[in-house]
Amino acid sequence: MEKLIITCAITGAEVKKEHNSAVPYTIDEMVNEAFLAVQAGASILHLHARNDDGTPTQSASRYAQIIQAIQKVVPDVIIQVSTGGAVGMSRMERLDPLSLHPEMATLDCGTLNFGGDDIFINTENDIIYFAQVMQELGIHYELECFEKGHIDTVLRLVKKGLITQPNRFSFVLGVNGGMSGEARDFFFLKDSIPSNSTFSVAGIGKYEFSLAELSIQHGGHVRVGLEDNLYIEKGVLATSNAQLVEKVVQMAKHYGREIATPKEARRIYKLEEVK
Ligand code: KMH
Ligand code: ZN
């Protein structure tokens, strides 16, 4: 089995310090969380930008400050910027950080309810347009699929040549409005993608570690982080992103799966191929 790629989603757009005071907002806080998460074993950082008061922003200049500061302390890590941003942001706003030519970015592959009155909108034309922009800029994308229909959309767009190979899927499961993250969901999605694809899991809330464990055992990769889950165990808040990463590293050790360095992750995810 390939080594395990751990992505750390350090802050997100929705969770707040009121939920867990470890959620980073400022650039210094993000750098500290990023550094410790990478030290613990993360090879990819999934980034959202925030203003100092915690409000989410897709401003390229804010992303530039965050990325530069992070790269000073962990120069090799793979940076994956979010093009999901926060619910309600416009398409163009969401694309703003791509002007920085990050190594990776997310491509959200369908619309879904996002709890309460929120709808996370990703129409088919949005997906096609975002993919086209990333391809033109040479940015490697990860396919964020919140349910099976999103995978079907990807496979249809791949057939039409609108989404290019290699396909790196991320199963983001457990959003209120998306697919749950039970074992049966995991196997259904894993068995629905072509065998030459890679996949990672991002379990939201209570699904974070149960999905991580399944993915470690079945050749997938893992995303953890305070964006997705605030607890290290039931009822106990995590004290840092690094603590969540460390728990996955221990799990991987238990199953005899080694952890990929950023260099190894680039090879596994084929990030080094001519863009
Ligand atoms: N904040 C969510 C609405 C992504 O990063 O691409 C979308 C999200 C997905 O987090
Ligand atoms: Zn995100």
C-alpha cells in the first residue's frame, strides 16, 4: 500500500473560537497551527483565509500573507487553497486566491444543503468553469465530493474531457445536508471511482476518526483538522490541529501504514507531472 497522505484543514470558514478556542484566525495563529500539524505528519495544508476577527475571506492578498508566512516555517508543505470559501460567496470571489498559483486547490463537485438555510452552490457550469481556470493556471485540483451524485458528475465531466486526470477524490462526509460517513457510505463511494484514482476522506464531526481508520486500512488517504471536527474524542475538545494529526499517525502505525512526506505526497498525487 502507498504511504498515507495526511491533509490538515486547519481552520475552515464556519467554525469559531466560541466552538473551540484553538481554531486559528490570525496569521500568527495559522502559522503556529500549520507548523505543528506538519511536524506531526501532515504533508498537505488545506487553507481558508480569515480576517483577524475570524470572518472568512477569499482575498488573494490575505491568502498571500498567510501562505508566505507558513512557507517560511514549513517550506516543503503542499498548499491546497479552498475555492469553496464560505457559503454565500460569489463564484468570482471564491476564485480570487487562484491568482497566486497555489500548488493545489479544491474543486467542489456539486451543490448541497449546508445546515439551516444554507446552500453551498456548485452548479455544473461552476464546476466546469472552476476546472477550466485551474487547468489554465496549472493548479492541481482535488475533487471534493459530498455525496455519490458528485462522483457521478465528475465521471461524466471526465468523459467529456472537462475534468482532467489524474482524479484525486476527497469524500467529504457528514455535512448536514450531504451524505453520512458510515462504513457502508465509505465502501459505496470507494467502489464507485475508477481504480486509477486516488481518494482521501474528510469525516465531519463524529465521522472524522472512524472514516480515517477505514481509509488507512483500505488504501485511501486522510484529512483531519479543526475545519472538520473540534474533538479529539467524544466530549473532549482538541487542543490543536496537531493533536488530530497525531491521532491519525498513531492509527496508521497500528495498521502498519507509513506516513508520506510532502515529497512522497507529490509523487503519489502526481503533482510533479508537467501541468
Ligand atoms: N466552507 C464550505 C462552504 C472547500 O474548502 O472547498 C466549503 C468548503 C469546501 O470548505
Ligand atoms: Zn474547506
